[in-house]
Amino acid sequence: MAVTTASAVETVFRIESARIIAGVTRIVRDVGIAEELAQDALVAALEQWPASGVPDNPGAWLTATAKHCAIDLVRRKETYARKLAEVGRTLEDVPPPEPSDVDDIDDDLLRLIFTACHPVLSAEARIALTLRLLGGLTTDEIARACLVAEPTVAQRVVRAKRTLAKAGVPFEVPYGADRVERLGSVLEVVYLVFNEGYSATTGDDWLRPALCEDALRLGRVLAALMPQEPEVHGLVALLEIQASRTAARTGPDGEPVLLADQNRARWSRLLIRRGFAALERASAVGDIPGPYTLQAAIAACHARAVRYDETDWSTIATLYARLAVVSPSPVVELNRAVAVSMADGPAAALAIVDALDGEPALRAYHLLPSVRGDLLARLGRTAEARAEFERAATLTRNERERDMLRARARECDSAR
């Protein structure tokens, strides 16, 4: 029973941690302290729930416990009376402040993202901190998502919290030029959070739908807030279309189902329509498509194909080539290779992939050997393909993906 309860505590905390931290930050005005208090609430749940049972609303229980801890902390501060007068709220009830402007957003999670994306932090620190606070990702998961070393991520998170506290960064959604300045980092964070939910880097599950839902919701809020920013609409379009495939991306036992094998009747037509509409808005307010709009256009090509063999791979390869110019990266080039393999054959794509072999950022990236293995298998070089799939399996941290890659390796044996 205790093991089951502990598992429930950890699962609920993983889902609710961002909202807990955001709500507590509103009280203590320090994201570092807020995260510590959220952890205190987790410890309290681990101590109490085995005896009392899991509450009917465990998320609300954790949030209330963390906020009570926050209030107790503020009470102990010598300057509490002054702080209380400034924020104008009671001890026991801490409601959201009334918006002072029609452009304000009553969303603690969004405030948390903009706070973590303050320009006082480096771009890398903004991403790491927000993934930690919003997505509840571990340092290891963030490291793999960002393709950097785990100690580097740990240092970034610690230093970022200290920097925000020292600078006294306000817990707010900024206005005017400040908002535009931070938008790029915010969009990147939302994108990375969605990706972690769409293809989890670790664990037993292929998907983490709660992260996708949070990222998509925040993207929609941003689009309503900044209707003249084309890349906001581009990101929303991308996330809507990608999210439309969720139901088809896993089999009956939770195993991954690749794009070529997905039942497209299970794709959400509602989300696809929303994605197309967002893509139209991006095109209407922007002359030159940015990286998110280009990725959304690629996703739209897939969504328009009724069957996998009807996919317009030539257009997708062209869009990836444009994306490589606008936002060059080894991962983009790897994705371009996949499109080229479908448009021009595996031999043409293998040359692109082989050129990426020495990229430091891809050294531990499991999709590089996975893609190479697929190309080699299609070329009939099954022994080499098997070795690549095995190498990819050793690099991934996701159990479902590891099983799939090992199955691909076994298929190479039967194809000899």
C-alpha cells in the first residue's frame, strides 16, 4: 500500500508541480523558495497519505499545503507587515490580483514562464529554468532535451534562481518592448515542453499528455495576447497539428506507433482544423515565415495526406531546406535527411546523415543512429542497420522507445 501511495504522490506532483510553484511564487515572489516549498508539500504528502489515504483532489491538497507553508514563511519575515500592505491581501486567502490593464493575463503559469525568461538570464538558463519549473523535468531530462551535459544544466538552474532573486525580478507578464524581448525564449520553452510531452525522454511512457496540454494551452493564451506576432501563431499551429496525432501514436499496450503505421482516422480533425487556422493567421500577419511557421507548414503537409504514401515529401524536403537556412541546427538537418530519403531515396539521405556523424551535439542523440539504421535497412545493408538500431537503443532513456529499437534490430536478423 505504501509503495502504491508513494507512486501516486510522485505522479500527482509531477503533473501539478508547475501550478503549485506558480501559485506559491505569487506569495513569496521568489521562484527558488517557491520550488523548495513545493518540495515541502511533497514530503508532507509522502508522510501523511500512506496513513490517511490519497485525497479526492490531491493536486488541491498539495497546492494548499505549499501555500500554507508560504504564508507561514512570510509571517516569520520581519518585513511581513510592509509586504502585506503592498500586495493588499489577507493571510488565509490569496486570490489573484485584479488585472490593472485590459492587456493583462490572469495566469500564474504564464507569469512564471515570463519571469523565468527574464533577460537578466542567459538564453540557455531561461530554457533550463522554465523546463524545470513548468514541466517538472529533472536535470537529466532537461540535459537530453537541450543536448547538453547534466552538470551544466544543474549549474544553470541554480544560478538562474539566484540571479532572479538578486535582481528582484517581478512575478508578472511584461508589457511593450519588454514582452517582445522575452517572446523568443518563451516560445522556445513552450516548444520544448510540448516536445517532452510528445516524446518523453525517460520513463515507461512514450507520451506525457499533461505537458502537451499545458504547452498548447499556454501557446493559445500567447496567441490571444499577441495577435500580431506571426511566430506565436506559427507555434500554436505546429502544436495543434502535432497534438492531433496523439491518440494514434501509441498502441493498445502503450507501445510507440510510428507515423507510417498510424491509423489516420484517429487523428483529431478538430485540432488539425485549429492548426490550419493558426497557420493562416501566421501567414496573414507575417511576410517571411519563421522557424515555427515553417515547422507548422511541414506538419500541415502530413495532416493533408489521407494516407502515408500520399505525403508530399518533395515539399517537406524543400521546407526543411528553408528551415535549415532560417534556423540551422544538426537536428533540423537530420530531419531534412528523413524527408530527402522519402523524396529522393535512402542513398541521397545517407550522405546527409553521414556528414552529421561528427557533430558534438548529436553524439548522444539516439535518433541519429536510429535514422541511419533505417536508411541502411532500406538499402539492404542489414548487418550495419542492426548495429545502428542497437546503438540507438543504448542511447535512449525511454523504455518504450528502447523496446521498439530493439525490435527493429531483430527485424534486421530476419531480413538476412
